[in-house]
Amino acid sequence: MKLFCLPYAGGSASSIYSQWKKPLSNQGIEVVPIELPGRGRRMGETLLTDLNEMAVDGCSTICKLATHEPYGIFGYSMGALLAYEIYYLLKGRGIPEPVQMFFAAKSPPDYPGNYLIHDLPDEAFKQEIYKLEGTPALALDDPNLSAILLPVLRADYMALENYVFQPRKEKLQGVVSVLYGIDDSITKSNIDGWSRHTSARCQFHAFHGGHFFIKDAPAILNAVSTMSTAKMEGDS
């Protein structure tokens, strides 16, 4: 089973998910990071500031890499919203739907965001990013690193803040797993809203930590492995 993984705002998928490859490969899961323009190996490409354009880009990559074997999609924070949109793009292109979707650290797509920060002055923007505790302060305080990171973060937050939810007639099929941090500012009542978008069972999994509970990699890898293995065994 391939697991296509999408990054959080400001992140490089290759960097975020590289440490997942070996542990999950031992469980029969091939981790495939989906890199977006302007970061990682695609650093020289123009950043996208529209979430739907990001989804089209990610969908095109998955279309090239998806084979006849089962696959899943994992999205973290902004990546979860991208995963949701990509699901319907794949369906529209006639690509077999993923057997499993993982949405982590994100409210459902119809829940309005509570931030408007992408056009703040640099220092104010940095302070808002610090609050999420995902980007080290040393990185944004370093002039060279900041020159690389700030444009990516601004582009991603512009995409998030301008995203407009479009209701779908058909709900998500297959198994949907929602992962969340118990200390995140996103409340459990918001997280529960993902059930509105699924036609099958929607599993909820709590983790210790705030918005970036992904830092507890062993716990997430164990959960993803267990859920994916259970799905594959159920289909066999």
C-alpha cells in the first residue's frame, strides 16, 4: 500500500515524512511525500497561493504515482484540507479512490478558519507562527532561513485564509481516520464535524500534544500502521 503524505503550512513533505519511510516500510506501507512547489526539491518553482491550485498540483503527482495497488492519503493541518480536495479531483479524473484517508490537526473543510495573518508585517506574522510551536524561533530569527521560510508560510496562509468550501453531493467513501492533539486550539467538537463528510465509519484518534503533535512520531506511526494494516486485512 502506498501512503501519499501532504505537508502542513510552511513545510516540506520530504523533510516532514522522510523519517516515516523505514518504519512503515516494515509494515508493508510505502510512504510517498507529495512535495508542493517552492519547497524541498521543488524550491526553484513558483509558490502557489491558492489552495485549489495546490490540490490540482498534488493530484497530478498522485495520478502519476498511483498504480493498481491500494493507496491512502495522509494530510496534516493544511495538508488535511489538501487531501480532502484531492480526493474529489482524483474521483473526477476516474482514478480509483483511496482505501483510507487520514486527516490530522485540522477542522473539517466547512469550518471557517479563525486566523487572518498572511499579510501582517514580518514581526507580527512571526509572532503568530511562534504561537503554533511548529517552526523553531531560531529558524525565523535567522535572516537567511527567514528569507526562505517566510514567503512559503505567507503563501500557504494566504491559500488557507482565502479557501472557500464547496459542498459535495457525494461524501467521502472508505475508511476515514481523524487524528488530533488533545491540547490543540482546535476543539474536539470541531474535530467531530468530519463525520458530516463521510458516508462510512469515521475513526477519531487523540494524541498528547498541541497542534504539532506530529512531533511524537512513534505514536503516530504506530497508529497509522495499525489502522492501515487493519484496513488491508479487512479487504483480504
